[in-house]
Amino acid sequence: MRRWLPLLALLVWACEGEDEAADLPDDGLPNVPICDFDDSEGPGSALPAVGAEPVEGQLCPVEDSDWYPLTVPPGDGLVRVSLAMDTPISPVEPVYAIRRQGPELPIVATPGSVDPGQALALTHCVAPGDYWLVVRDQNDDAQDRRNRYRLSLSTAPDPDPQEPDGSPELAQPLASGQAVENRLACRSDEDWYAVSVGDQPVLRVSLTMPVATLQPRLRLVTADGRTLLDERNLGGARVETVLTRTLAVREPGTVYV
């Protein structure tokens, strides 16, 4: 019986020691890297502006968010964002949101859902003005004490000379037999064209595009909002896009492509 007493006492002491460690604050656990805390908690404590030269940051502790000012100058309409971790394996899934500066901070661009470990290099269409770019963990439920993210930002003019043309109201006229070339310069970019259908009700439309990092989509919509055609090349990142369709339009008027 005496031989077991020291071992029993040691086990009790170890359990009590674990409870005490669990009560330590997040940045005080023994043998664990300490969070590189920053003062960024919102617009009033934003970090310095970021440019094309990458900067580093850390998502720690849980629910951390880093705010950076972003200005899109007059004449520019594209914002390129690069966000990646220094390691392919991390507890956090870094994402960002571009918010317009103002009292309500509306989100104008975001990468959407992100796969674990996915590096982001995306271009958004953003009107000139002042914004905040906010980096955080996708679900706000994780932290990474060891690894840092790299962030860079740049702006550029929209290469599409027909912009703005992203709605039926702004559609560019397209005559019978006319061919045009254009670009999808950013996420969610749409180029609308207005085609006048007269006494000849048969409409033939063709969309071609080389292999690209997107899935081209072709839609035909009537003036009252009815969809006549909606097709896409789901393999646009692997094969050239060639969508050629012929359809009959029952009533004369304007059809939007």
C-alpha cells in the first residue's frame, strides 16, 4: 500500500495542474506560440494601407479580423486581391470582404466560400472610391498561432471600353451579322447586348472563347424578362468554348444577349 501512495499523489497533482493551465488566457498557455496580436478591430483601428508588395498578418485569436484601407482612384475599376497562407495546412481558412466606407459598411466584393488551404488571387469590379478590406477566418471559429498570411492589393483600369454594360438598361447595340470582342475582366462581370428582331424571327448567336479560368455563360432574355436561352460551358477551364445556337423569336422587338 505504501508503494502506491507516491504514484497516486503524483497523478492527483498532474490533474490539478492541467486544470490550472486550462484557466490561463489564450496567450498564456505553456509551450504554445503566442498570438502576434495587432490593434486592428475595425475602421477606427485599421492597419496601414497595402499595395502590390505583400504584407504579412496573423489570424489570432479566434474571431480576429484585420482591417486595411483601400482606395480605388478615378479611372480604375478593377481591384486585384492576393491572399495566401505560408503553409498549405492551417486551422484557419482566410477570406476577405471589400466594404464601402461609411456608416453601414456594405460588402461590395468577396471571394465566396473557400476550400481549406486555398490561395486566393481574384479580380473584382469595384467603382472608384474608399473602401475597407477585411481579412478573417471563414467561419470565425479558428486561429493559427504559428503561420501567417500574405496579402497584396492593386487597382487597374477596366480593359472593357464598353463598360458600363452590365444590365439591360446599359446594353450595347448589336446589329445583325456584327461580331464583337470583349473581356470578362472580373468576378460577376456581365456584358449585355441589345439585338433588334424584326420580321425575320430566326436568331442565330455564337459565343466563342479560348480555354480560360472560368465557365462562360450565354443567355438570351426578352424585354419583359423571359429567358429564351441559358447555356454555359462547364469545362471552360479545359476546352475551348464554342456555343452556337439558333432559335425562333415569336414576337418582333428587342432581345438581350
